[in-house]
Amino acid sequence: MNRHSNQTSNPVLEVDDLTVEFKIRGQWTPVVTDVSFSVQQGQTLALVGESGSGKTVTSMSLMRLLPPRQSRATGRIRFEGQDLVTRSARELNALRGDGISMIFQEPMTSLNPAFTVGEQIAEVIRRHRGLNRREAFRAAVDAMDSVGIPQPGRRALGYPHEFSGGMRQRVMIAIAVSCEPRLLIADEPTTALDVTIQAQILDLLKDLQQANGMGLIFVTHDLGVVAEVADSVAVMYAGNIVEQSPVHELFAKPRHPYTAGLLRSMPAGPRSGDVPIFSISGAPPRPVDFPSGCRFAPRCTYGTTECSEPVALLPITEDHTTRCTRVREIDLRPEGTQYV
């Protein structure tokens, strides 16, 4: 991702101490706790972690898309200075798709099979731009052209099932960027795509970001993709951010054992058949089973008794933090894990 020079001093999005709870078995249970980050205009923050780490819950809560009767959020979510936690449903509907937009994981379940893709893009444009049907449809065709869909005038009359997976994802991107949002949230937008189409979608997002100067939150479990798209990274585990850093610094010297484990789990070129692929032992805890101390401690090879106490994010440098009490004692660089 191009490291943009047009970022402003005021972030387009600021999240402070976000906690999200779900009602589970009649009890309010935290699934995401104390999450804080910011996104500058024209830059990309990657939210990274295993399935169940809280990435999607966090991204959905930013747009207040979680069911209100089964979920609740506290903390502050400030978009261009507006606190979204206190906004009414009407105010949020006006903001979604215009100021903030989102690309969801699976385009086939997000697109309505009963309407043409052109109609679905045009509906968003009509809602936020006040155009008539003909004008909105022309704008929808232009949006399809901008995301690289060939013969957009003809394909706008097609239905979602007539598109390949990669083309459906382009339609979803066209819907998301049709009103030129200032912040785009992309939730695993390349997971179901093959490597070639994945690269095309990543290049498309880069081009759209450069053209519009929008901030981007890229949600993924794939650190290989992170290296391609992100300026900064927030690593999530069991509902917490456990490490946050500029992307190059994170890859060069991770400061949390979970981050180091994710990096070691990445494929690294040709491998001998007798050399096993590294994996982190165990599985992430369910929200009802979150440990009272460090949530990664049950899976961590560096754990001590002090890890049974709650751990705050500790500053390493001005823009690098980690949630590990032993950060000054262990070396987690990819080339070695020796005590220093």
C-alpha cells in the first residue's frame, strides 16, 4: 500500500475503550473489550487475528450494525468528530454508505438475488445523492466501470448469480464506494477468492483509496495480505487488541507471543516434507471462558504467574504497544525466540 502523504492531523475515525457485550444465556457477556485505535485519511489499518478474535464484531459495531436487543456497546466511536455511539438510528442510516461504508465477507449472501446488480448499486446512490432512477442507474454503471467490471452497461442488467465470485466482490465494492465514503471497512473481502483474483481486488482497493483519499480498515486473518495493504496493524485475540504497530515494525520485531506465533505460522516458500508447519497449540477461548488475566496465557509458552493478572497495553515506542508483561525479557523476532 502506498504510504500516503495526504493524511490529516485529525483522524477520520477514533475508537476509544470500545467494549461490546452480547446477551448470552440471559447474561451480558463481553466479547470485545477496551479496543482503541484510530484511522487517518488515506491510510489503512489492518485488524488481524484468528476466527473468533473479535475482528468482525468490532467492525460491525463501528457502523452500529449489531442487533440492538442482543448487543450493546460502550466507549467512544468518533467519525469526523461525531460520536456514533450516541447517534440516532436515522442519523446512522444517513451516514452508512455515504460517510462510512462496508464490504462484507460473502457477496453472494449480501446481494439480493431478486434484483439486478445495477438496481442494487443505484438504490444506494438514490438514497444518499437524491438522484432520480435514470440518473442513479447511470451512476451505478459508472461505479461498475470504476471497479473494472467489463461491459458495465450490459452487466448492470444481470443478477448476482450470473456473476463469478470475483465479479460479485467487485459489485460489492462498487456499492460500497459509489457515494465516495471517507472511511471504508473491508471485512475479509478476499477470503473466498483464488490468489489471482485476490491480487486484483487488493490492487483495486489501493487504486480506489488513492483516488478518493479514504481511510480503510482491512479485516483479515491473513498476515500475507496485511503486508501488502496495511500502514499499521492491530492484532486481536479473544476480544482484545494484544499488539498495535506500524506494519514493517510488526513484521521485523513482534512484541507479543501471539503475534510471533501468527508470523511463524505463515508459509515461507518451499518446505521439506519432514518439517512440520508451525501452529499455535490450543484454541482461542469462548467469551464466557475468557481468563481473568492475559487471555493468551493458556496457549503461551512464555507464561508465568504474573500473567494471571489483567494486562494493560504497554508502550514500546510512540506508535507501538503490546499487551504482554514480559515484553522486556523475551525476544520474539522471527529469527529467534531466545531470552535477552
